Amino acid sequence: MTDRELALQAWESLFRAQHQLLAEMAVDFEGSDLAQGEYDVLLTVVRSPEMTSRLRDITSKSLISQPSVSRLIDRMVARGLVTKAIDPDDGRGAVITATDAGARAFRQLATVHGRTIAEKMSPLDDAELAALLQLTRKLRRVQ
């Protein structure tokens, strides 16, 4: 049986570490063409085959609610970062595709953001990073 107090301490530490790191990395988005939410959407879309992803897949990977994701994507369509079409396999759904401008903006920011992430994670050695990855996947029930 899990020690309840230890579980609470571990959760609080994990939560505070995430909050602190996200706040420190927010500087990457200052003056950028992309907001954090837009970057998050493009992260999923650009990494998908043919830079296309179903709206429901974006929503499931996003940290914001489905209505918020839908509104964000509509704003991204208006800005020319993505296109939105009816899902040919499910007429109730939508397929989101990164435009050249959206993919370019994502890649420019990803280069900077990737360096920041590597720097912020640098106190951990490779074995600790692998253990952290394994533990967070276990918590998320992801293989």
C-alpha cells in the first residue's frame, strides 16, 4: 500500500516543479508569433503524418478543454496557421492541417524552446531523465 503522506509530498513536488518550469519557459513565447496554446496545437499537428491531425486527437493531447481547443483552432485558421476541414471518416469531426506559415512558425519557436527545455532539464543526468520519463508515463498509463 502506498504511503499517503509520501504520495502527497511527491505530488506537490511534481506539481510545483512543473509550475516553476513552465513559468521559467514562458519567456520563449514573449515576442513570438505563437502563443503557448497555439504552439501546443501545432506540436501535435506538425508531428502528425502529412502535418494533419483529427481535432479529437489534438483535444486529447491538449491541456485545455475541448471548447477552448475548438475556439483556439478557429483563431488559428483566421491567422493562417492551420486549415480545418470536415473529417472524411467522421462527418461530425474535423481534420486540422498545418499551413506552411504555421509549420514555419512552429519550427522557429521549437528550436528556441527545445534549447530552453534541454537547459531546464540539465540538472538531471541521462539515467534520471529516463527514470523521470518512465515514471511520468506510468502515472499517465502510457507505454
